[in-house]
Amino acid sequence: MDLLKKEFYKIHLRYSQRKAFRKVPLNAKLTSEQYNKYLAEFKANGIIVIDSYFAQEADELLKEYDYFFKDIKKDDKDYKRIFSLSIKEDLFRRVLDSNLLQLLCEYSESQQYLRASPGLNITYPGFADITSKNIGETKYRDGGFANFYHLDTPNLRQYHILLKDVGMDDPHMLYARKSKQKHFGLHYRIASEEYVETNYELTHCVGPKGTVYVFDGGSGLHRMYATEENYRMSMDIMFTPGNSILKESCPIVNIGEMKFDGFDELQKESLKYLK
Ligand SMILES: [Fe+2]
């Protein structure tokens, strides 16, 4: 076993001792019936997609961060990302959605912590989809574009808010449903196109602006589906049970000034490592 794999196993072991969380009331975005349905679906598949869940917040985010979204170039041919955002407290409270946070806690059976500042993301590949047959021909053969099936950092669970309509002809994430249930052993961090096609059904993370998808990328296989012409815009919010926190590299710019009015206990606790 090489050193990197040993480190991964050590992280898993260290965080197998997890902190309990206390349930909080749901906010008005979901009824308890809807919440229970999504939780069951998330536990079974490792992913859920909720259309237009953040429709209002998506418009506010686009307005708030127009400087980031106004100059989108195909030539970037990559992700354009920004972390360490300055965020208005009220908008932050709503995008750090308590229903989704609780869903992640219940799924993980432990308190979840924000790993970093929510990030803004423009995905503009500028090339057609890559498969394991031709991946070696591109500059992304090392995985820099996440365009082959992979697992993320151990215990990383997250949700992405689409900030434009994203359809099947736009770049989007593919997730192999139920792949989280299999332990991939020593070769568990990547998988071929053929393996995934043979063994799993896919969820396409598409939908109208404001759609959110919540997924377990730490234990379920996923990749970027690339298209040449179009791009995707999103806000990405990442959680772990406490490992791999990116406090130094991506602090939230104005969190120290927040009063956390209206944040519930689950939300406040989730910020513990970023304060
Ligand atoms: Fe990933």
C-alpha cells in the first residue's frame, strides 16, 4: 500500500468517532413528508436533485456576485472558481440551508461541518465529453477536470446550487447511483467508464436555475460530463464530519462580523471550524 492510501485510511479511522447532532425543526422549504422522502432517496442512492429549491437565492447570488459571472470565456477551458467569499449574513443563512444540512447529518449519522467558504464555480470545458478511451489525449488526463469517475476526499458531502438553467446539452455532473454502497478496496478512488456503465444507473445533475443536488462524493462515483459549447454556473457548499477543513486557504471573509441571528443550532455548530 502506498503512502497516499495509508493516509486516506488513517483519515477514515480517525473520523469514525463522530459527534452526535441534535435535530432541529425544518424550515418552510420542505414539509416533513418531502424531507423524509428525500432522506430515504439520499440514503439509497447517494444523491438527490431538487428542482428550483433555491430559485430565489439563485437570483440574489447572481446579483451579489455579478463581477464574477460577467466575464465568462470559453478560452478558460477549465473551472473558474472563487472561495473566500464575502457573504451577507441573511443570504448566508439561507444558502446554508438547515433542511439540507440536517439531511447530510442524518445521512452521515453525525454533525456536519462546513469545510470551506461556499464557492462560486463556472464550468466551461470548451471540449466535447471525454471517456476513458480518449482521456489520455487531453491536458486533463491527470484528473484536473474531474472528467473521469472518481471519489472525492473521504467523508466529503456537498450540495451545488445551479445558477443558470442546466440541461443535458450543458456541462453537468454525472453520479453513479448506489455506487457508494460498494467498497472499492485499494483501487477505490477512480473507475472506468465501462465499469460504471455496466454496474450502475446514472443521475444527471440538471435542472432549472436554483436547482440543488446533494451528493456523497466521498463514497460515490461521479464525474463531469463535458460539452464543447456551453457552460454551467453554480455555488458549491462542502461539508465533512471535521476532517480536511480548508480553514486557512478559504476562510469566509466576513464571518467574524456576523451575529448569527436566525441561525439554528445545527447551522451554528456547522461553522465551528471556520470561525
Ligand atoms: Fe469530485
